[in-house]
Amino acid sequence: MTAHTWWLLVILTVAITALIYLINSRLRVHPFVALIVVTVATGLAAGEPVAKLIDSIEEGAGGTLGDVGVTLALGAMLGRLLSDSGATDAIARGLVERADTRRLPWLVGAVAFVIGIPMFFEVGLIVLLPLIFSVARRLEDQGGTKGSPYVLLGVPAIASLSTLHGMLPPHPGPLTAMTGLHADLGLTLVVGVVCAIPTVILAGPVYARWIAPRLPEVRPDAELVAQFTGTGQGSAAPSSGPGAQSRTDAGPRSGVSVGLAVAAVLVPVALMLLRTLAETLLDESSGLRAGLAFAGEPLVAMLAGVLFALGVTIIGGGRSGEETHASLTNSLKSIAAILLIIGGGGAFKQVLQDSGIGDAIASAAEGAHINVIVLGWLIALLLSLTTGSATVGIVSATGIVAPLIGGGGGLEASLLVVAIGAGSLGLNYVNHAGFWLVKESFGMDLAQAARTQTVVQTLVSVLGLLMALLLSVFV
């Protein structure tokens, strides 16, 4: 490696160290402020022109909030409406009544596996948070759970969503890798599912059972729990704004059926799944494909879910328009800090990418003489770490290793798609928007978030690689 490559690696190491120090030191700098300070310092140290640095920060923050922020806001509204109507409580009650504590992490993981087929990681987690919080709160009420019930149920969801996001088409990263490597869609899906199932089991319910007792203090902010579960447990629920009311009841809001509750949750999932099927099966010139593709856009699908939940809340829940307006207003207050932090993480990611750190890592990894599956995994891992984007890691790694397999196709190409996707998931840390979403949503500190989000996704990454290598014996 050149001296400049080493210098960029040193900058990256110092930047991450400084970020951790600012957040955890006695200064207790707010994560958003710390992210912006470190982002500016990193860009200047890496030699990025000042004018370009500002553009990178604005592009990174704006792009991330455009991708995640609006959807997160709609997801917060959807979660609040579902809790107001009693929908999430009905689902949680149904799960708790039909399964013992040992089975619940498996059920949540299975639900997340289905929801994660058409949804990005962040969107899927947003949709699942009301369900996770509602079931976890009921476990708290029952007692007897070792450790944090929020970790016990959150980890399987994280494992399922991240595995599908990185390793299986039709998510954009794996689909891009599949196209670049000329892999067969059907074979890649089969290989991906074979690799994904044991990966999700070990990184999800199995790891959750081990880590939950070691993080007993993890509990989301009481206001956020109240918002998603319709209770005032832990602290007073939001009461500001016209028509706001006390939310102190611990039971269901109304007689909303479990079937209607499930339908409310699955509206955005169904629309995104229909989009996936349309893009896979229908001709590009088809008007039906265009319509389903629009309806399945995360923003549009979440909006449809909000509108459906509005009907459930007002009609099925018997709430007035004034009360519903106050609920929606209060739902946004609890995620304001999360939105800022996610935007800061996006700015950090973009500066790392524009400063050339990702390219330097790719050049160094390309010169290594190792197995092509391991090489693809490693390049995607390092690029995802340095740029904060799994998609960037996948796209760049695909371009680097594609010439190494000739014309592509066959089982080797499909295994390489899975390995590259798995690599893009590992070491998910402070420059990833998903890391901050998990940290802030579950009320964790950096160490706790690293032991859940970072470790889970790294387990998914390593297990995905091992499964691909195991199957490569048959190539």
C-alpha cells in the first residue's frame, strides 16, 4: 500500500476513536453534534476541498434523510395510530397467549423474515418496532424474563432484516451483484435462502437468548414505548398539543380484531412485495408494473399504511379527529433526535466516500491473493465499514471481482453474490444509519448497541461467508 493509503487508514481510525470519545466522555456531546464535528475534521484531514466538503455533508445528510427520514416519520405515525387503535396490542396479546417466552424470539424472527423480503432494513425495523415493543412490554408485565425483553425480541428482528437486506435479491445490493456477475436469479434465490436460514437462526434467536440476560438494563425511552404500545408505563405519555390525552391504560384500546390488526401492519409490506414481484415477473413496458412499482415505493407504501391505520383508528378505535391529530403530532416529537442523528451518520458516510478512503481500501484488498469468494466478502466488508453503505460495498466489490470469474453464471457466481452481500453487513458501526436507528430506538449506549447491532450483523456476515464457502465445495 502507498503512504497515502496508510494515511487515509490512520484518519479513519482517529475519526472513529474521536467520535466514540466525544459521545462517551464526561463532555457527553450529543451524537449529532459529535458526528458533524468528526465529519468536518475527517474531510479536512483527508484533503477534501472545503467547497466539496460542504457539498458532501449536505448530500450525505440530505440523501440519507430522503431515503430514511420521511419513511421513519411515516413509520412513527403508523406505529402511533396502530397503538391508538389497539392493533399492535391485539397482535402482541395474540402472540403472548399462543406462545411461551422461549418461542417468542423465533416467532418475531419469522415475522421479520417475511417482512424483510421486500423491505429495506431501516423500513422493516420501523414497521416492526410497535410489535416488538408491545410484546416486550407484556413480557415485562408478566415477569420472569431473564434480561431485557426488548433485546430478546429485537435481536431476531435485526438478524432477519439484515440478512435479507444484504444477501437476497430483490434488494438492490444483491440484485446489482447478481447482474454484474451474470448470476441466475432462481439459483441465487435458492442459494441465498439456504445460506440465510441457518444464519438467521444462529445470529437471531440463539444469540438473543445469550445476550439478553447480559443487557438487563436496556429499555427504550418510556415516551417511545408509550407511543408504540398505548400505555403510560415508565413515565407520563406525551400530553402536549390540542386534544392530547393521558395514555395510562395498559389494555387494548378497543375491540380491534387480530385479523384487522395484522392487515394494518401488512399493508406496506404487501405493497412492497407486489412491487418486487412486478419488477421480477412483468415486462418493463407494462403499465401494471409501473403502477405497482410506484405503489411499492417505501414512502408511498408507508403512506398507504398510515391512511389504512387512520381508518382503523377513527372507525374501529372510535377516536375523534382532534385526538388523532394530537397523536400524530406527538409521534414526531419522539423521533426528532433520531432523525438528526441519522442525518449526521449519512454526512459522515458521504465524506468518507468522497475523501477517497473507500477507494484506498479497495485498491489494497484487490492486490491480495486469496479465494475469490473470501476476496469479494472482504472487499465488501471493508468498503461498507469505511463508507457506511452496504450498497456501496456490494457495488464496488462486484466490479472488482467480476473479472476474476470470467463469464460468470453457475453456482460460483450465485455464491459470490451471497458472500459479497454478507460482507457488506459486517462491522456495522457508527457511520451506518441503521446503527443509530437501533441505538436510539432501543435506548442503548454505544457499547450496548455494539453488542447488539454490530455483533449481530457481523455474525450474519461471517455465517453467510461460511455457508457460501461450505456450498462452494460442490462447485
